[in-house]
Amino acid sequence: MKIGITCHTGSGGSGVLATELGLRLAARGHEVHFIARESPFRLRGFVDNVFLHLVETVYYPLFQEPPHTLSLATKMAETALSYELDVLHVHYAIPHAVSAYLAKQMLRPHPLGVVTTLHGTDITLVGNQPSFQSITRFCIEESDRVTAVSNFLRDETLRTFEVTNGIRVIHNFVDVERFRPGGNPEMRRRFARDDEFILMHASNFRPVKNVRVLVEVFARLQRELPAKLVLIGEGPDLAFAKRRLQELGLGERALFLGNQECIEQLLPTADLFLLPSLHESFGLSALEAMACGAIVLATDTGGTREVIDDEVTGFLCPPNDVEGWARKAQSILHDPARRVRMQVAARDVAVHRFDPDRLVAAYEAEYVAAAEHAQAAAR
């Protein structure tokens, strides 16, 4: 098939999943066209069957902001027509599903299937705003097929928007050959001494990631054991994290690595991976950490229950329970034998429950169904 993919291009989970999906589809013989304002974060170098179409940014004095949604819709329509795409797969309802709907209308009567994948904050935060509720519901209803990355998110979407078309759950996946335990010991020593633990966090540092609790948990652990905090990513709350760590006298105990393309080289160095988000609709970074052998402590709010089996493959804790987070972290760091058992169990879950081949095949089935639905509607 010929598939167009649009996603946010940063280091967040939705863009990562969309890019990894596109690369696997291309490896399976599909023709994949990324349509975005810039190259996605994990799209590296030349890849057979993969094409990139950049959306032109239009600046005009009349507009307070560039009309990206309209520019994207135009580029989607042009690409679909020029390359005879069968389907557009958009990740995030707002604004990408809006642009896909416009592109589809522009091409009538030419049939173009639209698959919309919901990732989380497009439903729980952005789409839930009163000014966006109606258009979010409309675009979900107008999509030929809709998927969500967790049962939690599917149920939340049905509850919030009362949509009538079905939503299929297709979990995120992880490349377990690339994300695997046994990192380079020399890499680890660049961050910490052999007698120090490494606590790690990777995100886009938006307020929902709850960086305040992350810093406070690290501060509590510092009283009991030697540790370093490694922070990966960029975002609006990163400055707060730096300032607060300095106030606590821990500035020298933290490393700020910024955005890193090869995070699979860093995750195996972590003893604990912390994800204290106010809510996570899935938690792709947690899954990648599990595949690399890091013990994950994550929020128990949202879809993380579908990724982590509490006390078996990791730990779940209420997002603002600093004492609870610190207590669970201490217990596992002081118990090497249990840590090894949990690492093995977590890796096993990553390999078998989130198998890429099975999940990519599920998306292929959605593309076929979306294309058939669009063709039937055009007749």
C-alpha cells in the first residue's frame, strides 16, 4: 500500500511511535510518505520506500500565526494525488485529523482513507478543552478508522466525546533488538561512579510530566544512598528542574543531556527509570526502559497499568506521593536479587506482549479497512 503519515516531529511518544511504525511498514514493502513540517525525530538517513514531504510555513502580515493546519491539509492533498496514496494515517486528533479531513474533501471524489490514532493529551487535555471538543468529536467521527494506544484512552475517548464509530486498541511497541540490556560499562561511568546508582528520566518536560515530584523523589533518595540523576529531553519545565536542583544543593548530582537520538545507548545504564506523570495514556518511554533492563517506577494514572505489572515488572505509584516513590525506589535498590528478577520479567513482557510484528500487522489491517470504507463511500 501507499501510506501517508503525519505526526508531531519531536521526541514525544506519538512522534516516536509514528516514525518507528513508518520504518517497519517500509521494511514490509509498503511505500511510506511522511508529511510534516520537519523531519521526524527518529527518521535518520536514507531508507528504502520512505519519502519525506515538508509542509511550507506561510507567513503573511494578516495572520497572527502561520495557518499550519491549512498548509498541512494542502500538502496532504497534493501528496495523496501525486503519489496515489491509499490512506493517510494521522497521529493526534488536533490538528492532524482536521487537516486530513480537509485533504480528503479537497480530493473528492477520489477515495482516500483516513486512519486517526489517538495518543493521549490530544484527548485528555487538548481535545477536552471546550473550544476544541466539538471539532475533536467531528474529526474522530469523520475518520474511516480510529485507533487508541491503550484501553484506558479508548474508554476515556468514548466517555468524553460519546463517539459512535468504533475505536480499536493497538498498543505501542518497542524494537527489542535495538532496545536491550547490557549497555557499555564505559558509557555508565561517564555518568556515575561504580558505587553510585543512576536514576533516569526522558520526556518532553511538559507540565503533565510532573517534574516537581521527580526532583523531590531524587532529593529524598540522596539522603539514603549515592545516586546521580540523568535527564534526557527538552521542554518548558526543564528550567524549573535545574533551578530546583540548585536550590536543594543537588545541581552537581544531575546531568542534563538534552534531546538524544540514540536513547537506546543510554537507557541500559539506568538503575531506575522514573515517570511520575500526572497521567500517561501509555508510557512508551517506560516500555523502552523495560526492554533495556531498567526498573521502571511510573504513575498509576492512565494506561501504564497496561504496560507495567505492579511489583512484578516495575512499580506503580500515585503521581504526587513523594514518600511512596522514595520508599519503593529504596526497597528495590537495596535488593539486588529482586532487581534482577524484575529486570528479566520486564524484558520478557517487552518482548512478548508488545511484539512489533503483531502490532504493525494490526495497523495494516486498519489501512485496508479504511481504504475499503473510503472507496465504498465514493461510489
